[in-house]
Amino acid sequence: MTDTPQPTPAPKRVTNFNNWISAAGGVLAVGALFSFALLVAMDFTQEDKNPYLGILTYLVAPMFLIAGLSFVFLGWWQQRRHRRLHAGGKASFWAIDWDNSVHRRRIVVFVAGGAVFLLLSAFGSYQTYHYAESNVFCGQVCHSAMNAEFQTYQRGAHARVACVECHVGSGAKAFVEAKLNGTRQLYGFIFDNYNRPIPTPVHNLRPAQETCEKCHWPEKFLGNLDMNWEHYLSDRKNTPYAVRMLMRVNNGRPGSPLNGIHWHVSKDQVVEYYAIDEKLQDIVWMRVLNKQDGSAKIFRNEEFKGEPPANRIRVMDCIDCHNRPAHVFPPANDSVERAMALGKISTELPNIKRHAVAAMTQESIKTGAEAPGKIAEYLKGRYKDAPGLTETIAEVQRIYAATMFPERKADWRQYPNNIGHKDWPGCFRCHDDKHSTASGEKVRASDCTSCHIILSQGKGAELATLSASGLEFKHPAGDYDAELRCADCHNGGIQGK
């Protein structure tokens, strides 16, 4: 009996994806897809949106996913090319034989390693997100360009408030804008073409109702605030001059309508304005909407006759006056006066306020590294080896390092502070007696008793007696021109220049 020849079984078709390059790409793609899914879940379940989370979710994770898929198809292409060039040759396929104990052990190790890899991917994605929203990341890592802002933030009143709580938008529109803005900032940092100084972000910050009023709200601050200002004249004797006053924030009666300074954000009316400059210092048009009767008053200054662009009209809120809540660049005058009051700068050195400020504002200082030497040289040239000079020089150098950043072109001269009106227009942007309605009604110009009650002023015994009804302000340097605003003479540097 002859054996019937058995047909030779057709060789199993092996796909070109069966190679180590495609396998490695597949592992990378699966991990990226897992991280993407986790980040998307975090993105949709978080109440406060974060652009850094958006960048990780919709930019970084997809990049790794695309890279993994690219390796998958690269392996397919290489394997296909190898088979064409080496017909019949041994290909670099890999196969799994479940009857082989070595293969089974390797599969177990691979599955266990894959599970650990996915867990580490999830943990790494989560930790990367939290690190990306940390203050260290914002101020020191990717955003070292923001060093000046980070330094001022650390000593500010909001140093315990995370950067992203104010600088990240809320809602879909703000969310997308924040992510696009974050990507643009990352590009600018990498290629070192960002603005110097960093422009103020008042135009794209979230409304104060969504940030500031989570902790503060106008009705909470009842009554007046007791403020004390310690100044020194720019004279040979460094004459002290203090002013103690009550700020008229509100009337102090719970439940009553807001008045005083917080009238501007009362629920009974809406104040809108249009400024023709980017720093919002030159306000030419204002509108006050009365919510009770629906009436509106429009005020224009003498030069502005037209209508403001609708997209440039801003609703006044906390940020319009408290525009430096976390990044205060104090004027050189204020910093030196504070150090004098604390005894860190000797008031026995004649004209020390004037010379300390002049030492800090030398035009020849181009970098922070050369500032200490030039400050010391300047002051030694005025005082030689006078008592207290060494300590004074050290303090002036410290003030400079903490408040002036020449490489970033950042100091008080670039960042107006709208609280008050001494060194910048502030309140007088609107209250200047130059804005009026068509009928001739004017915005009342603020005098020295409109927003504050001066309890005492002067020096020595003059400060011991308080006047509950308020004193008339006495300019320490004598009479002044009533047509001038404070900021026309005071500029944060040497007064009178």
C-alpha cells in the first residue's frame, strides 16, 4: 500500500508589522493613548480649567502618540523593504510559541511590565500636570523670563495664592485663549524673542468676580481703613513727614448701598471706560449705567469726540484700581523711604534719600550683575567713609536687586500702579475735572478729602493730635499748583524732576 503524499501546508502569512520596531512603537502609542485618556478625563472633570493641563492633553500626549504610530509604520516599511531586497532571506520576524516555556515566561514579564508602564504613565502624567501649574514652574523653570514677576510675587500680599488661580481663564473661550497663549509663550521662551518688559496681562485676566471675589468682595470691607504713610523730604536733613488718614472705602453699615471708593463696583450701576493706550492710563471716555432706572451718562474728555470701539470698552472692576495685586514694583522713592523708616538706611547721611535713589537709577547700569559695584561707587563718591555708609550701601544694593531688573527692563517706571495717585495718575485718570457729558455735567475732580480723611500730618508732636473731622492737606514742600496732578511732579524717583 503506497502512502498518499500529504500536501505541503501553505506557509502562514506573516504581517510586516511583526517586528521589534513596530512593537516598540505600539507600546509607546498605547502608553500615550492611555495618558491622553487620563488627561482628557481630568480636563473634563476639573472645575477650574488650566491651560497647562490643556497643553499636556492636546499637545504633548498627541505628540507621543504620533511618535509611537510613526515607529509602528517605520517598522512596517523597513520589514517590507527587507523582504523585497532579500527574497528568501531570513527576516527579522518575531513569533510567540505558547508551547515554549521561555516564551510563556517572557509574555508574563511583558504583560507585567506593560501594566507597570501604564501605571507609571498615569502617575507621571498626573504629577507633570500638577508640577506645570506650580509656582516653581511658573516662576523658575519654563518661565525664567518671568523672574522679575516671580521675585515681586514672592514678597507680595498674595504669595500664598497659586499663579494659575489668577492667570488662567474660566469657561470655554478663556480656556482656549489661555492654551493658545501658553503655547505662544512657550515658543517665545524657547527662541528668546519674548517682550522685554513683559506686558501687563490686564486684558486677558479673568474678571475679578471669578478670581478676587472668591476671597474678597466689596461688601466685606465695611467702613474706613486706617492708613499711615511715612515719608522723608529730599533735603539735607532728610526731614520726616508722615500722614495718617482714613480711606473712605465704604460707609460701614452692613446691607447699605456701596459708597466711597467701592461705589465704582456697586451692584446698582456699571462703570465702563475706554482708554486709548495699552496701559489704560489715558482714559478718554466713560459711561455710567444706572441699573435702577436704566439711565446712562456718557463722559468724554475735551479732545475725544467720537465713539469708542466696542471691543475696547472695559467694564470697571477690582483690577482697574488694584492692578498690581501680586506683582508690585515699588518706586525707588518708596523703597528707600521704607528702609529709612526701619533704620536700614542711615538718616544721618545728608540728602541720603536723593542720593540713594540717584544711585539706583543710574543710566549706566545695564545689568543686574554690575549694579552693586556702580551703586557702591556712586555712594562712596558722595560720602567717602561716613559712619553708617557700609550698611546703607548694602541696603540700597538689596533694594535694587529686589525691585529693578535691567535685563528685563522691568521696574516701577514700566508698570503703573493705579492705587492712589502720587506717582501715577491713578484715580485722576477719570477724576480730573476734564470729562463731561453733552449737557456739561462733569466728573467731579477728587480733592484731598474725597477719598480720605486726614487725621494727622507732619512730624513729631504734630502727629500726636488727631482730628476726627479731618485736616486740610498741607504739602510738605510748600504750596503747589492746583492745576497740576501729583504725578506731574512725583515720578517715583527723585521728587521734583
